[in-house]
Amino acid sequence: MTVPLNQKVALITGAGQGVGQGIALSLAKRGVRVIAVGRTLEKCEQTCAQITERFATECRALECDIGNLDTLDALVADAHNTFGRLDILVNNAVSTQPRPLMKLSLDAFLQSLRVGPIATLKLMQLVQPLMLEQGEGHIINLASTAAMRWDNARYGAYAAEKEAIRALSRGAACEWGPLGIRTNVILPHAKSPALAGWAEANPEEAAAFEASIPLGRIGDCEQDIGEFVALLCSPEASYVNGQSIALDGGQANLG
């Protein structure tokens, strides 16, 4: 039996831990060769070590701060040269932390835009010609349901960053879909180190947050988020394009 994703190549940012790592593991389980990218090389190497041990699939760790936009051309070139192709791009890195607007410096906001929508756009622009040469490609961008919060206090900048990513993704889906490149957005809740740190610092808000999830639990980075991304990249999801999909146990109503 042919495994549809076997020997495909995925470039995943923020792959050293949390959701990015979960996505890397789920794709590798299906034979996808992974380029694990992150600011801390050791964490990405640990992801690759898990992939090698569990699935005997090829993986390469690359260190890159994607907020440094001048490094992205070399990153994509290096990733492409590693296995000779790029089939899947997962834009997962994020830098913004919720804070009141009056405590948000413009420098911090600009940095969040560089790491978020600007780096997302540039990476999409860099992989698009490579995917066109292959005849198809899959782009998965990560956003958030933060903009749908009834009380958006402290989440204004974070929501702005993520909504910009959704808008860029929709544009790519409409422009590149006819060319064979599908672009979708996931909006996940998962047990990542970032969420754990937030919950520890805000225990009451965290308890209320989890209680508001109809399924009664926060998702697992690999089993809930990674497995869905693998589905999105598969032929079974070939008609899914330009969508923002909340992976949050039913908490958000996207309307």
C-alpha cells in the first residue's frame, strides 16, 4: 500500500517543543522528512532524536530566529538543498505575550509582527516557487481564537498578529490554490510549554479557560494537533483550502 505522505519534506518553524514538535512527530510517523527549525538548536535536535528513535525517519535540525528576516532566504535554500524538495511549510513560531496596550512598547509590537505575519509572508513567498516546480504544496499557518474573545483585554496585540496571519493565508489560498498550493490555518489549544507557563502564572484564568472548553480538556500537541495537520496535508483533504479551523474542543464559535 502506498503511503501518500511518505518521502515528502516539511519545513516546520518552532519545532523544538510544543505544537511545532507535535506536528513534526505526526508528519514523521507518516514518512515525512522533517526540517525542524527553531531559535534553540538543541531543542530541535531533541525533536529529531525522537523522530529517529520512534519512526526511523530522516530529520534535520536548523537553528534560526525567524524574526531576523534577512536569514530566511538562506534558511529555505538550506532546507531545500537538504532533501531536494519542499512539500509542506508549517509556520508556527510566535513571540507575543498578552499584555495591556499601555504596557506594550512599539518595539515589542514590531518584533511580534516580524516573527508573526511578516516572517510568515516571507516564508510563504520563498517556498511558493519551489512548490510550483513540484506541482503542489501545502502551507499550514498557525493563528489563534484570541480575536474572538468577548473580553479582549491584554490580547489586542496578540490577536492583531494572528488575524494578520489569517488574512495573508486567505490571500495565498485564493491566489495559489489554482496553481496546486493549498493554504490553511489552524487555531489550536494544546498543552504546550507556553500554555503551561501562562497557566502557572494565571491559575484562576487558566481554570476558567479549561472549564469553557465543551470537551472538557486541553488538546495534546501530537495526538490532537499534529494528527489533524497530517490529515490536512493528505490527499483526503485535497478540497480543503483557505480555511481557519479551530482545534480547541469546541470553545470558539468562528461564525
